[in-house]
Amino acid sequence: MKKDNNSSSVTKLPISAKPWFIYIVLAPIFFILLGYVVYPLYRVFIDSFYVDGKFSLELYKRFFSLSSRTNIQATWNSLYISILSVISCGIVGTGLAFLLESYEFPGRKVLKAFAVIPMALPSLIGAISFDFLYGSTGIIPRGLKEIFGLAKVPFYLNGIAGVIVVHTFTMYTYFYLPISAALRNRDSSLEEAALNLGASKGQVFRRVTLPMLTPSLIAASLLVFMISMASYTAPLIYGIDRTLTMQIVLSRTNGDLGMASAQSTILTIISVSFLIIMRLYEGKRNYASVSKGAAVHRKEVKSQFKKTLAIIASIVAVIILLLPILTIILISFSKDGTWTYQVLPPKYTIAHYAELFTDAKTWKPIKNSLVMSLIATAGNVIFGVIVAYAVSRVKFKGKSIIDKLIMIPWALPGTVVGISLIAAFNVPSIFSFGQVIVATFWIIPLAYFIRHLPLIYRSTYAAFSQTDSSCEEAARGLGANWWYSFRKIVLPMVAGGIASGAILGFVQGIGEFVASILLYTPRSIPISVAIYQKMYSFHFGTACAYGVLQIVLVAVLLLISEKIKGDSEISAI
Amino acid sequence: MADVILEHVNKQFGKFTAVEDADFHIKSGEFFTFLGPSGCGKTTTLRMIAGFSYPSEGRILFDQRDVTTLAPNKRDIGMVFQNYALFPHMTIGENVAFGLKIRKLNKQDIKKRVARALDLVHLSGYENRKVHEISGGQQQRVALARALVIEPKILLLDEPLSNLDAKLRDDTRSEIKRLQMELGITTIYVTHDQSEAMAISDRILIMKNGIMQQIGTPYEVYAKPKNSFVADFIGKHSIFTAYIEKIENDKIFIKLKDGTSLVGLKENVVSDIQLGPGKEVLAAIRPECVELYRNQEINRLDTKVIHSEFTGMSANYQLDLAGDTLKATIINQGEVLKKKGESLTVHIPVKSLYFLNKEASHEER
């Protein structure tokens, strides 16, 4: 292609349109990602290769040593628990989805409404409630023993089985939600077409329905696997020392930061590999149905016997779903130290709730959680808005790097986030502006910021990419400068989406336990750590009152978030 | 009112050339249309005029003033977007008032001018409605009112009718034309619909693959297409490759591939074709110029019917001529419709045969 070189000249662009301008704007973003996502992981990685300041593979030799098999066993347990959790969550979640989406029976709506309850349960409270309910001294086993006059409790949850049951209860929704959405939105004309072509019902299920669900099933399996690998709370409550997360915390508690680093590195490699597999898989799957198709009809359960059975099963299921929360509520009214051998706490009081808000010492963790979570969320929102705006509106190289870096914390177990922050910031560094952040107030907000970065960024990005960029251009064309149109047009349009994501992040912060337990200082104890401490000093009532407060906060905020999301979807045509 | 000049404008996206050497002058008060298939660079050119992207090379002038890299908010243009881009969180009134608020007019003036603008597009009294409460056609008119209320020097319209249904499209089109005539505003209109462009424009720029193919009045681009692309895109011409046999006085004698002879006029040679015996040319014939053969002396064509359809007013034929297709529209005067496989003898008037270039493309430059 020949250029007309005598009359045209290369256009001199204004600074803001220069290709490098965006990189200057994004420099702080890269600084944050490098400093708080990459650098801590890098420190952990490096620390795992140094013993007494010298390069050495000693830590890994110890990890894989056959004489003391603690670490190998921990890795094996983690994998084993995760695989069983996937299977168990898969069966419960998928089964429930099929039941609720394919059949019409009395109690369906109620069961459907309660099926998502586990999502409102913070991990620590969830695990504790199961111990109260089904543990060796739990309400149900003891109750059965009393009622039937048995010599011993008939059953109780313990060990790995306990961990898996807790995982199933708290994580089956990762299967249930996507599978029921897929079932609801599936194009039933495909199944009709297959029937029309002569396939039997079984063949239709195997050859048409199941393949359509496969992407959701695989994605959910990977997700549950990752979260189970990262799980710390359930093994802690059931005393399974030999999982990777528990070993990391134990190494750290014993002052063996090197070993904790090596263990963290191994766990990170496993988690991040799963993240990569998941992203690769997400890129490939695309079975979006072409046509809207006719609405999927649910089959009505007709026979009286089956109807009765369905009602009973629904009631039982709802009770199982509600019991953990009811238990926490009940115990929150029990007098501390009075509940020992009885089935149910013998003495009740409302003093714990009064204390929460009047006693300065009990109030402190609540205030801490609110403040630290708010700081982290504010940081996440500012960060998220800048990056999401840039990525969705401006053309520049390095978008995929930013996207990948932001997604890393999503795969990182809270334990690893905690250890890596300790490794990186227990000495001054440029990323902490020459300060030691460990053992200060700021370390937990930083941990929350990192952990909830992907969540808030994702929702912020979604808000930006769903709004029409030509509205901003229209405003500019009408004479608004960039800042004015950003404030008056862009922000109001994305505000709803950002707020709903920010609330989700804030909620996570309120319930956060895993990184907090590694990083808290006496002055920055968050609610979850306070619950844990109260549990171990047998202040069950106070612990559960904190728990109820957490649940109420989480539930209210989740409802608000849903409301905002719904509203903003209506107004964004 | 302003005139708009593009001087050798190029737009490069990485290695991809979106617009190449756009060079033209839009006169003050003119209704000027960029026409072409999708991806031809028409929207990219419009966005450079609006200031949403800057040319890689070349200059853009409004009234002699260089605005090549001027920020979009300083250009004093009104623009209507394909999807209208109404602000969803504002009422109709607030949408229209937006540009006036930025210009810091006082409240009374804003109210008055918003009312007048809405009146202009027949939406009086809609001030307090929400954007999602009104229909697509009404949204389109709000977008127009919002663009016009600031009394811009230039009005840009990016496929403003493409989201409307057929009936509404015709009404809105004449509405836009009426407003433009009333206000005398320089208007640049982007569309891929050639009949829309023909109906509304003073002049049309036809583009393909980022390259200007022809600028002219609707009549010029229709009757005298410069090249095969324009001929096909605008007039549905049938195009045949032919060899020049001889040139005599004002007549050109050509032969098609199968040896069929045709005669055309020298004045129908468009632009810079090299003439001379043995040279290859493209011969173009519009369907409505094909007549039934009635013992004319020359340009008799014996063809076979490939496909025929009867529309009532006319018979549309696809005829086999020299192995290519000749499209013919014969006004219904009571003849029997010929069926597939039957032979049909037609005549091409001497003045209806045009000689063209190939389309302008990157390789030729």
C-alpha cells in the first residue's frame, strides 16, 4: 500500500489520546497488583527455597520425606476430602436441582426458597452449628439417646466424614444454582426434536440433556474442588490436623515459617492449576441455546401417596436446612457455662445480645469487622472502577495480564493469603512504603482487599460492559468534558451493579475467618476470630450471639444486594 | 452551519487500514451520506468527524478550522447514535436538557428550549417520561431532539433508522429530512441502505473496505456509476466483461465472451478507462433499461430465461447472456410471462450501456 506522502502528515495526538497515556493512568493499578498479589506469592515461593539464608531444597525434601509422612498424608487428605466433597455436593446439588426443576409437587416452592440458605451461613458459624447439632455431644445424637433410652449416642459426626458433611451442606449450592439455571433455561425443543427423531426417554437424557449440563457440572466440580482444597474451618472444627491448610497454620504457629512457605507453595500450585484448567474450560464451553424454545414444563406429581411422600420429604429437607441457623439462635440465648451434659441448654438469657452492643469489649470485634471490611471494600471499589473502566472502554495491551493477575487471589486459599502477607510484609518493603504491616491494624484490611478483589472486580466489570458506551460518547458530543460525563452519565449507570458487587465483598469480609485467624492483632480482632475464642473458652452463648449477628448482617445485605441488582437491571434497558 | 473538509484522512487500527485517503468537502447546509456495506469505514469516518477517534494521518476542518484532534465536547456537533444512547437514569426532559445544562443556560431558557425541541419532534409533554416508557420510534425522536436542541453546526446521524420497523422507518426518514431542510443544518448521515441514502441525500459518498468509491448526487451514482462496485451496490446493474472491437465517432463496439456484439455511446464511458481496440472493459446494464426486442437494428440479444417472477407491475427476469446473468425488469404491458428455459429476445438501447472501471481497492493504489 502506497502512502500519499506529499499532502498528509501523521496526526499529532493530544496527550490523553497517546497510546502510552493509559499506562500512566494504570501505573498505580500495576503497582497494587504487583505489590499485593504477585510479590507476597513470590516471597513465599522464594522463602520455601531458603534455609538459614542459603538456597536449599531442604524444605521440600522434608515435605516429601518418607520417614515423617505428615505432609504427604496432609496433601493426600486434602485431595481425598476435596474429591469426596465434589462427589457429595454434586449428588445433593444436582439431585435437588432436578427434583425442583423437573417435578411439580406440594412444598416445592418452600423447599426452593430455603435451598439457598447455606449461602447466608458464614463458614465458621456453619461448621460450629454442625458440631453443636451432630457432634459426639451434639443435640441430635444426645436427643436420640435420651428419647430411646440408649446406652450410647446412636451416631455422631466426626473426623473426615464430618468435614465432608459440612462441605456438602455449605457448598452444594455451587452445583444446585448453575444446574437448576441450566435446566430452567434449556431449550426444551432440543429434547422434543430428539424424541421426534425416535430417541427413547433414556436416550434423550443421556445424549441430549446430560451433554447440555456437562459444562455446568464440570465448572461446579472444579469450583467445589478448589474451595475444598482451601477449606480450613471445617478441618479445624473436626480436628483433622492432617490437611494442607491445617499444616500451614500449624507450621506458622510453631514458628516454622519456612515450612509454612513450602506447604503454601504446594497448595498454591494445586489451586492455581485448577484455576487455569477452569479458565481454559470456561473459554471452550458454550452451549447457549439458540432459540428461546417453549417453556420447560415440570411434571406434576399426581398420586396421593407420592404427594404425601413429597410433603414429608420437603419438610424434612427444610428442617435440615434450617436447623443450623435455629441451633445458633437457640444457643445464643443460653447462659454461658451452664450447658454441659444436657440435650439442650438449660438456662436462657438475652444478656449476650445486650452485651454485643453495650459492653465495649464485646462490641470491639463487631466494630473491627465493620471498619476493616469497609476499608477493604472501598479500596476494592476504587480499584475495580478504574480497572473495569479502562478494560471495557480503552484499547491497550496488557488487558489479559491485568485480568489474570486479578483472578489469582480467587484461587488462593485464605491460609495462603495470610502466610504470603506475613512473608512479604513482616519486613519493610517498597510496597509497604518502608513499613512493617504485619501485626498492625492494616494487615487484615489488606488481606480482605486481596481476597475480595476478583469478586468485586468481576461485578464492576460486568456493570461496565452491560452499559452502553455510546451514552458516554453522546454526553461528550453534547459538550460534557470527560470528568463531567463520567460523574453524571457513566457512574450513575453502573452504580447499581457496583453496589451489589461491593455488598457481596463486604459480606465476605464480615464472615472472613481463615486469613483473619493468621493475621489478627489483639486490637484488630474481627467477629469470626472472636467467635472462635469464645467457643474455646466455652462462652457458647456469646459466640452464637456473634454468629446470629453475622447471619443477620449477611442475610440483610444479600437481600439488599439482590434488590439493587434487580433494580439496576430494570433501568439499564 | 459549517462546511466539513477531510484532507487525506487515514485511520489505522494496528495493521488494519479502516479508512484510506478519505478526501472530500461537505458543503455548508448539505445533506451528505456515507453509504456502504458494513465494515466499509463509514462509521469510523463519522467517529473521526465527531472526535471519538482521531485520524492516523490527514486533517479534518470545520469552516477552515483544524479540528483534527479537538476533544469531542469542543466540536459543537449534534450526534444521533444507532441505539440512540439515551441516558437511562434520566427523564426525556433531562436527556434533552443535558447539553443545555453543560452550556450553563438559565433554568427558564432550558425549559423553553427543551419544550421547543420536543415540539419539533412531535413529543410535546413527554418531559417527565422515563426512557424505557416510550417506544423505539419515540426514543429515536428524543435522541434527535437532544442533538438539535444545542443548535449544533453539524448534525451526525449514525444509522438512525436501523432499529426501527419498516413503516416507522419511512416516516422518520421524511421527518429527519424535513427538520434538516427547516434548520438548514449541515448533516452527515451514515447508512448501509442504498434506497434510504438515495431518498434523503443531497450527495452520497459510497465506500468499500475503507476506500472512497464515488461521490455524487443520488442521480449521478445511480445513472453514472463510476465502477462495478457502485453499479452493483446502487443500481443492481448486470455487469459483463467485454472486449472493445472498434471505436467509431461517438460509438463503441464491443464483443462479449460468446461473441455477442453490442454498441454503446462514448459519452457513457465513466472516468479514466483506456479505450482502444482489444482492451478489456466492463459493460453494465440496469435491469429497467432492458426492453423487449421489437425489430431494432442493433443490440439484439437472444437469451434463455433462467428464472422469472411476476410482481404485477413488472416481470423480473434473470436471463442467460454469454454465460452470465442479465437482470431485466419488463414493465407489464400484457405480454405473457416467459418460463424457465424459454427463450426471450431483448434489446438494449444504445444510451443504456455503460462502461466502467473495476472497484477501487488497495492493490490499485
